[in-house]
Amino acid sequence: MPNFLTPSTQSIAAHLSPVEKIRYLHILKLQHHTATLTSIAHLLQQLWRCFARR
């Protein structure tokens, strides 16, 4: 699992309450998952185009 708390995100999280830190970490995870799913969708789209040309 990737480390979502880089030095820059740690400095942001340092000023948050415990509940806000949990929310912040969840948002970072969701952003990561969104980026991953977008990458997968792009790869599938390229594959589909490749097969559609045949």
C-alpha cells in the first residue's frame, strides 16, 4: 500500500484534529484510487481500440 503521508501532506495533517486527519487520509486514498481506475480505464480503452481495428 502506498504511503499517502508524504512530507508535504504530513505538514498539512499536523494542523488537523484527529477526525480531520482521518478524513484527509480517506480523501488522499480516494484520489489515489481514482487515478488508478482512470489509468486502468485508459489502458482498457486502448486495448479495445486495438481489437476493434482487426
